[in-house]
Amino acid sequence: MDNVLSPPDSTYIGAYLQDEFVGFIQLVQGDNIAIVSQILSMQKHWGKALNNALVAKAVEVCATRKIRWLMYGRMGNHPTLDDLKQNNGCVSFLLTRYFIVLTGKGRLAARLGCTAK
């Protein structure tokens, strides 16, 4: 039976503190890239840098699998998350965005200058 919640190209890395499950990171693998889909840790353990440890382990897993790129979402949308990304060596790559109008509402939005950010 297919599991819709966990695609076959997903890898989960768990964080444990003694015997307690305290966080996880989900990587979705593509061609020569892994994307951080989720990263969660228990708030009561935030002072222990669990997310940093999870990102470090994700980098290690990618290196072992010879995955060249690890992508961790957008930068600039959440200050503390941006700090985590920058402290772990993430850099921002600007990409050109193209909008293709498919509907009448889309044409109106384009004429009014309403674009997604």
C-alpha cells in the first residue's frame, strides 16, 4: 500500500535526548538535490541546538549519498529561521520568476500588478 504522507524519496532523521524523541528533519531527494521539507524540535529543548544538529546530520547524509545540493527553503521570511540557515552555511540564490497567465482573473491580476511574493 502506498503511503501518501511519506513519499518514497523521503528520508527522516530523528533526534533523541537520552530516550526521548525530541525532533526530526525530513529530506525529500531529487536529482542531485535534497530539500529540507520539515524540521521540528521540542520547544523545551531549543537551547540545546537540536535543529543545528539535525541540519549537520542532513549534510552528512547528503555527503554520504553523494548528493551535491541541500536546499532549505526561502530566506528572508523569518528572522530566527534565517539566523539558523546562515549559521549553518546556507546562502541565498536569487531566481528569476516567470508568471504565466492562465485565466481571466490572472490577466486582470497581471494588469493590476498583483504578483505573488
